[in-house]
Amino acid sequence: MLRSFLQVTAAVGALALVPVASGAMAGVDTSSFKELDTFMEVYSQVKANYVDKVDDATLMKGAIQGMLAALDPHSSFADGLDFDNLKIQTDGNYGGLGLTVTQQDGAVKVVAPTEDTPAARAGMKSGDFITHIDGKFIVGGSLDEAIEQMRGKPGTSVTLTVVRPGGDKPLTFTMKREIIVQKPVKWEVKDGVGIININTFTAQTGADTVKAIQEIDKKLGHKPLGYIVDLRENGGGLLSQAIEVSDVFLGHGEIVSQRGREKSDIERWYADVNEPGITSIPGDLAKGLPVVVLIDAGTASASEIVAGALQDHHRALVMGVRSFGKGSVQSILPMGPRAALRLTTARYYTPSGRSVQEGGIKPDLLVPQLTDPDYKSRPSIREADLRAHLINNDKVDDSVLEDDQRTDPRFAKTADQLKKEGVDDFQLHYALQTISRLGPKTQVAAAKSK
């Protein structure tokens, strides 16, 4: 079971999995103990005098959350279900039924069943309301409790009672839990162009991107005219997978650098170079053919690493609107069997030395989503809008943050006009047109030169 995307995370980020550091008190100077004395005094007063009795676990968890909230929006402590969700984001699989759910007016509502999962095969549909789990009434309970009850060991059974809008009576579905493998990469061929949609960066994203290129070539029987890498609404994920995906389209050169607290604390990653935990992709699998990368306000962190690397190496035309602007790396530090600390430990930089923090990736070609009738009026939340976000040390030009509203005479059609023409995704449509304008001769020559 998954919460709806916005409830699970707002920009997953670039995550680095690391072991717990030794020397827990390293970096704590003697003056810090005065503040610790104050903390203990507050703790004692709450324990002794708060109107209701409060257990230690509640107070400690609140103290940890408060401490991390004082840092930046992406540092957090995850335990219980939050830890499970974080693990799903990195591993890309879990034991359950294959439902994405949300909560509406106290009821658990199905957003969508995942294709070829127990929930989809049983006939559950988007809009269903789950009222009972194994006969237990859950309306009014928490969403987290419902999700935990639906997840479980593969092979075990669970029965859901569902109210379907417009139905005469409740429906009952008994299903066996399975390992649900999320598909971070989807592909299709349209107008002779390979479209690779990457929706997150889990442990399989790099390998699945390689497979997508191989399957596109297999379906066509030859190389396509070019590739569109769709990173829209991709909130990020594993740093290692952003490096692998970039390596798919690059034969050499730096992909990203990571800079920590100290000036000397710099790490760099390169294309076609073996690194621990990262699979090297030899050469450019796209063989020099045109690549368009689609981005929007939901393109964040790990996906911005890919867009920035391909843009800086002039390997791809970045198209769409300015990205989210999350240029920080979170390290995942284990804190027990079902808990972890997600701590911001570095900023990352594109190959040319740009930080995308606050400013994001500016597209080479600004293309609004004209098929969305509300694209001008709907507010976009980006990193710069988050409370206590990290400041860009490079002093990004504020004009970069305000240029999304500029008009272009090429983009004058309305959503209704495009709908009549059969266009339901203008940005993708424009990317397809852009690749086709290059001409087959140019594209074949690029493929043969590799």
C-alpha cells in the first residue's frame, strides 16, 4: 500500500545510503552542555507538570523532530510506517496489495490500483472507499494504521470491504499479498521516437533505463529518431541511480559533484567510471542521437542531477519549465531495526559548477503545458518557497526565479484548441516535433558516427 504521492513525500531528494557514523558526540563542544541542561530542565517540567501524563517515547520523538525541523525541510527522522515508506522509496518494492490510497473525510479512498497486482486483478477501482479490513471497521481511523494493516508478508490473505460510488451494496475482496515491485521506468515509441518516462530513482532505475533503450530498439528493429527522457513530476530518489541514468547518455565527463561542510569535502562522479555501488554504463547507449529532457516544477533533486548533467554536456535539450530547485543530498543513517535519520549532509553541483539550490534547472527552451487550462493561474511550490530551505551560496539571480510567466508567440493556442487537434500533452507533443524537425538524415549520421 502506498499513500498518494504528495502525502508520502514532497521531493524525495538525492539520497545516499551510508552506515551509522562512529563517535556520536564528535562535534559537541563544552558550551553545548549548557543548552543540554536547559533541555533537561524543560523535559523535567513537562514530565512533572503537563496537564496529562506524557510518556518518554512521545517526548523524545517530539524533541528529535523539533531539532531536525530547525535545520532544513529535508532532514527528518523516520520510524515505523515512515521508515517503511522511506525503504520503499529506495528499494522500489514492498509486500502488499498494490494500492495507492489517500484519506478523504475520514475514509480511506483508493487513488489507483497498480497494474498486474492483487488489487488490480481482484477488480478494485480508483474512487473505491475501503470501510473494513478483515472485518474491522476503519472509517475514522488513521491512514497510517490502515496502510500497515493492508501491507504484510507475501502469501498471507487480507479481506477488504469496499463501498463503490453508485453501487447498490458493499463489495468484498479477498486477496493474497505479493511482493509489489514499483516500475520506476516506463517506455513507449511514438512517431519513431523513444519515450522514456522515469518517475522515481529507486535501486532499479539505472538498469531499467538501459532495458528501456534496448526494448525501444528491439520494437523498431533499429535505432529511433531520438529519445525523450520525461522527468516531469519526478521528486528524486537515490543519488547512485541519477548517476547511472546520466551515464546511459554520456560517454565521458563529470556527472555531478558533492560538497560538504568543509571546503575540502568534495566528491565527484564521472561517466563510464566504476564506483562502489554504481554500475558503469560503457559509452553513450543513445549513440549520439537527439535527446530531449522534459522537466517541470515537480522535477527535483536526483532528477535535476540528470537534467543538469545532460544540459551542461550539451547532450540533451532541456525543455519545459523551471525545475523544483532542490540541490542538497540527504544521507540515510540507520537508527535501529525500523528507524533511520535522513540528514542533509551536502550540496550537489552540476558539471559546470552550478548549484540548482533555490533556482532549479532553467530549461533551454521554455515550453508551458498549454493543455493544462490552469497552467497560468495554478501556483507552483518549489524549494525556494519552503520554510528554512538552504540558501544558494552562489547567490542565484532572482530573475531566474521569476521568468516562468514570460509569454512566447509560438505558444498561443488554448487547451480547447489543442484538444480538438488531439493533443493531450503539449510539452510531450512539442518535444516529439522538435526531434522530428532535426530530420532523419542528421539522426542516422549521428548514430553511424558512434
